[in-house]
Amino acid sequence: MSIPLSIQWTDQQLVILDQQKLPHIIEYIELNTIEDVYDAILKLKVRGAPAIGITAAYGLAIAAQRHEPESLEAFHHYVRKDASYLAESRPTAVNLVWALERLLAAVQQAKTVEEAKALLIDEAVKIHQEDEESCRSIGDYALSLLEGQTRVMTICNAGSIATAKYGTALAPFHLGSERGKTFEVFACETRPVFQGSRLTVWELQQSGVDVTLITDSMAAHTIGAKEIEAIIVGADRIAANGDTANKIGTLNLALLAAAYQIPFYVAAPVSTFDLSIENGKNITIEERHPDEITHIGGEPIAPIGTKVFNPAFDVTPGHLITAIITEKGVILPEYDKNISSLLGAHTGK
Ligand code: MRU
């Protein structure tokens, strides 16, 4: 039993687990160019807010190694251009822009082009390593909150393969498994892109966690029938007032948690907060290709030409969230005050 990893950086080579092929094909692919990285993020070969940030950071560093500019100034220009290109790959997870901006800030210290190239790689590696530490810490805090609870529901995949290791919402299950605390996890997101069935179920099975798959429409019934005691989810962007964007269907679960009066936890690193955004109304929600809804495995399941609305994320208002679990500690309502006091200057963007 082991916790799966999705991003590897060895001997200056970026390798990712192709998550589009899971759960039946375990294939690792090399990303050699900025276009490879853009394409991998766009096509969900690598996904999950922190993993997108880490991969984009490596992508920017890889692209920079190829530039042979006439001056340091010209180099900065190319790197900024590359960062803007990568930032366009997916719009909702703020970790993407956060990671790219961290590299752009780090590279300012360089005195030569060679130094700048090395700094970019160092900073990407740092982001990767720090994310693993953050997720471990989130897992510790989440384990304390879930001390008296065993049956927990989650949605999508906010797991090890969505981060450097451990995950956010799934971190307490992995750490619990290492420490002898058993959970019964109920996993959703069977549409539009099967992140629960293909990814979370696979990941938790790999590390020996008890996991049961349900379809999203079964959540309300299952909370009652299986006496679910808490819901824990990840996040793609958290506004200053606690409003949280996460995989489509998260809002449904938050409303159900309120109706059943069970806790609804959001688990996310500091890099997922965007204090430049006052509330969730200003979060850009990615809309994806209609084929994700009209087709399964390439086969049409709706009349050809059917009109489709396919938002990839929704926004859960802060008032439905019992607590936000970060690597720096647990944030309780009132979020507009408590988020900024815990995070200080550390914000996603
Ligand atoms: O479309 P995805 O798979 O990138 O969506 C992922 C999620 O919504 C996750 O819950 C979120 O990014 C947090 S990952 C730790």
C-alpha cells in the first residue's frame, strides 16, 4: 500500500502521471516543453489546484532554460510572456497564477541570465516541496477536527495526485491510515468528468483506505442512509470572505450538510486564497467542452447538437462552511475577519 504521487522532478526532467488514463492505465509521461505543460493542464492530465501550480512552475522553469537572450532584460521579457501563456491554461484555480507569480518575483534577484535560469528551477522545486509539507499539516489539523467521526463524504479528487503528496481533503484519510485511524469514505463526482470514480476511489484504494463510490445524485439519500458524519472538500480559489470555488457539485453537498446539520469542511493551502477577491461572485468559473456531458468514452449519450451548460466549478458561500483547514491552522467563521488575520500577507494572488 502506498500513497500515489503525480509529479516527479528528477535530473531536470518533469514527469507526470497521466490522470486522464486512470484508473486502468498507469502511465507516466514526460513534459519537455511549455506547450506540453499547457496541454497537460488544459486536458486534465494533471489537475487539482496545487498540482496545477507546481506543474506550471516547472513548465515556466523548463521553458526558460531554452531562451538564449541578448540581455537579462530580454530574458525577463520572455519569461513574463511564457508566464502569461501558462496562466491561460485554466482560469479557476488561483494556485496556477500564484505559482507563476512566485517564480517571476524570485527571478528578479538574478544578476545574470544563467543565475536567473537556476533560480527559476530552485523556486519551482521549493513550491513542490513546500506543498507536501503544507498538505501534511492540513492532514494533521483535519485529523483533529474529525477525531470523533468515521463516515465522511468527499467530492472530486483533492488528494495526493492533486498536490505534491497527501492532498488536502484526502490528507486526513492517508495520515489516518498511517496512524491506525480508520475512516469510511464516500466519494462523489461521477459526472461530468468522473474525478471521484476514476481518481479518488483509485487513490484511496492504493493507500488502503475504505472507500465507497456513489453517484452525485445519491448524496442526499446516502447522508441519511449511511449516517455520514461530516463532509470534507478541497478548493480551487477562496475569496476574502470565505466563499469557495471547488468542483461542480460541491455547493450541493454544502447545502445538504446544512440540511442534515453535519459539519462541512474546506481543506486548502494558503496558496488557494485570493484576498484580492472580496467574494465568490468575482471568481471566474471555467466552462468546459460540451462533449464532457454529451459523450462518455467517446460515445454519444445525448441527441447530436444538444445545447449544453458545463461549468467545471461552483461557489459555496462562506456561511455554509463550518471551518477552513489550512497548513497554518483552522479558520472559523467569521471569515472576512478571520481569514486575513490568520494569513496576514500570505495570499494566493
Ligand atoms: O477540475 P479539477 O479536477 O482540477 O478540479 C479539482 C478540484 O476541484 C479540487 O477539489 C481542487 O482543485 C483542490 S485539489 C487539492
